Amino acid sequence: MKSPSIALPSELIRLSPGRISNRTIILVALGIYALVSWMILNGADNPPIRFRFDATRLVEASLVLKLHVGGALAAFGIGTALLMGVKGRGLHKRLGYTWVVAMAVTAISSFFLTGLNGNQFSWIHGLSAWALIGLPMGIAGARRKDIARHRKHMTGMFTGGMLVAGLFTFLPGRMMWSIFFAA
């Protein structure tokens, strides 16, 4: 006699796990960042961490570095406003082009800055190259009225270029760390 077969609804059978939430990705990334920061500080005999602002290193830095930091700060501020504001209006378009210029200035100036790997490019320069490729693609998406593609490219560049690369500038020992936290 044949045993009866049981048909399970396809919703109950999942061979691949579901999409990982953005919140989970952010929490894991922040955890890794905290671990790397702790390892660096631990290797430096745990110097005290105190918030203080001392822009001496930035004031004494090269013009290219000042241009890079200025472009990054402008891109971060404008990008935040664009992500939080109303989309598709004239102001969004004007601010968007200003953001593209600020991102391009930040990305191009980064190729004249080395130091993480001696006088070699680091993986962070890969984010700059990615931004220079993604900026025209994001603009093309908007011009073609493909808003999903435009949103994907621009949000990805903001996340990777501003948030990820920006966080790495605040690792202990780097310039932004010394401006805000070094003793």
C-alpha cells in the first residue's frame, strides 16, 4: 500500500533564508567598527578618549585634504537633507546636482591622498572609484524617469561613500579621530 503524500504550501518551505534587514546589517557593521576601534586603542595602551575639538591638524593640512574634507562635509549635509526631504521637486534637483559635485570633488581629491597603506591606494579608494562610476548612472536613472534605479545608486553612494568611508576616517589614529577625540 502506498503511503499518502503530504503537500506543503510553498510558503512553509524556504530553501534560502529571507532577506537580512537593514537594521541587522547596520548593527553588525557598528559592532565590527567598535571591535576594530577597541583593538586599535588596546594596541596603543588604551589612551583616554575624551571629546574635544582641535582642528589644528586640519588647518595645517594640505589644500587637497581641506578640499576633500570640505567636499565630504557638504555632501554629507546635502545628502542627509535630500534623503529626508521631499523628492522630485525643483529644490531636490538643484540640491541633487550640488550633491553630485560635492561627491565628485570628494572622490577625485581622495586619489591625491594616501597614507593608510604608505604611499599606496587603499580599499577606501575603491569606494571613490565606485562613486565616480555610480554618479553618472544615478543621474541617468533620474533623467530616464527610472526613479528606483536613481534611488538605488544615490542611496548606495551616500551609504558607502559617506557613512562607511566616513566612519573609517574616525578610527583611532586617523586625522578625524585626532581632531575630535585624541588627548
